[in-house]
Amino acid sequence: MGKIKTHKASAKRFSLTGTGKVKMNHSDHRHKLGKKDTKRKRHLRSGAIMEEAQARNVRRMIIK
């Protein structure tokens, strides 16, 4: 019986908190930043907690 492998692309993008919630970074903060106002860019810098409906799928992919 084979082992379940970690999905490496997801493991690089998401991480788990101590309570098991999925932590992620915001998108849209790489290029074309001149069009976006300062407040929007500041909020995109901080991380976010993923919604539980999507987090179940991500948690299954990144469990080691």
C-alpha cells in the first residue's frame, strides 16, 4: 500500500496554524501596483485565514 504524498505546490502556498486553520497570502500583490491605491496594497500585504469550505480540501493536500 502506497503512502499519500503531499501536494508540494499547495504546501508552498498554504500553512496551518496551531488550531488547524489554513493560512494564506493575498493575491494581486506582485505587479501592476501603480494602479492600486495604497490602502488596497497595505491590506494585501497581510495574510488571511481561508474559509472552512475551501480549507478542508487544502488541508487534505498539505497534510504530511
